Amino acid sequence: MKDSHAIAVGINDSVQSQAAVDWAAQRAKKAKLPLVLLHVVDDRWFAEPRSWQGVLWETGEKLLERTAVDTRENAAVEVTTSLLNGSVGGSLGKYSRKASMLVVGSGSAHMGGALTDRALQVAAAARCPVAVVGTQDLNKRSGIVVGVDGSEEALQAVAFAAAEADRQGEELTVVHAYSDPERLSDAGLTTESMRQIKDEQERLVLAESVAGLSETYPDLKINKVIDPQHGPVRALLDASSQASMLVVRNRGRGGFKRLLLGSTAHGVLAHLQCPTVVIPFGKRNRKEA
């Protein structure tokens, strides 16, 4: 990793948060980067007197201190801490300008579903890659999966994923999913020739997405997967079910540009299969990770 900035991890007292700390610490150790533990006290709704705010700040400081001690002992990595205040998404998003990567836990059980709101907010607001980590056992997993759709954002996701796969000595799987025109045939909106044209266009999108990677990473094995049967979310979830990492862009050619987090990123984070890295849009070239 060429960025000398620390890896930052947002923590609370959940098991998902501890999994994120462990994952981030191992990554920091391999990259020889310092680790920063962050805890956010959301004090936006406190009115005077602020006695409860003081309790939360003290609790947050103790959590940071305890986690830092454990992480230094277990991972042998340089660890510092920072206590932030404000909204979780906004505070971590602002801090992300100082980090090479921001890591957060996937959320916990809440009202019958997965509480992924905070992770989604952080992924939407951050200015650096955001890794969302769950509690899956990663010991027997391998391979880096990345989704593409022909957008410039997706090319940056491929650049990150390829560098990661090459660095880790793992295979890279590039997935492109699209809608088969046959779904529209009953309405008389397409023909067999149109389907062939569509298939050729989408194969070209996939080919262009990996163009030049073999020259940059001659030892990297690249698997190309094209899926006209399922949507991007389903295709990526299936492809990453046994992967060590999934990489997606925060938004691409579909949807509204005013939305900070695209539907594909939202979908895979809501059904997390493995550590998933969301790449923000920025002017980076393929050689940067």
C-alpha cells in the first residue's frame, strides 16, 4: 500500500467491532502502517445539563484504552486512539481524509434484521476506501472479487482489487452482471439480434474493465465472470460467498448521482458475505491501491 497514512477503525463494544479491529490490525501489521482506533460519541441531542454526555465520553475513553492495550499485545502493531463527537457517519467520514483505509464492523442484530445503517453511512461519507467487516470465519477463504459496470468508478475498484490480489498472492475474479434483453421479449421490446448485440456490448465492458492488468500484474490470475441472469447484487453475493474480500465502487453508471451510496454497494453491505471494501470515486490511476 503506497499511502503512508494510518489505517483507522471505528469501534464500539460489539463483537462485529472486535472483528473489524482484528482484521484492521492484521492488515496494518502486514502493510507496516500504524493503526488508529476511533470511537464516536453522538452528543448532538444532549441538552443542558450534560451529565450523561460526560458519562459517554468516559465510557468511550475506557473502551479505546482497553481495545488499544489488547490490540498492541495481540497484533504487535503501533496503536493510537482518538475520541470523536457528532454523528457516526459524519465524524468518521471527516476523519477518513487522514486515513489510507477506514474499517468498521458490519452491525448487530436489531429489530429482526441487521443493523447496517452506520456502516452504510460511513461508506457513503468516507473519502478513502472503507472496509466493512463481519464475523465470518475467513481461515479457509481465498480470492478477491470485484464488480464492474463500465463506469470510471468501477475501474478504480478494479485497480484496488487487482493490487490487493497481487499483493496477497490470490486470484482476482471480475464480475459483470446485466439484464438479459429476453426479459423484455414478451412485451415485444427486443429481438434475438438485439440480445446478441447486448451480449457483445456487455462482454466488451468486461474486457475493457480488465484491459492492461496482465501487463501490470503478470503473475496475477484473472477470472472473468459475466452474468445476464441475475442483478449485480445477487451475482456479487454469490461470487463472494467463499472469497476473502469483495470490492465495489460506492456508485456507478446506474442510479442518481446525488445518491452518495449506490444500490449495488448498499445491497452487498446489507447481506455481507465477506470483508467488503467500498471504493470512493477519486482521481486515482490503476497503480494506486
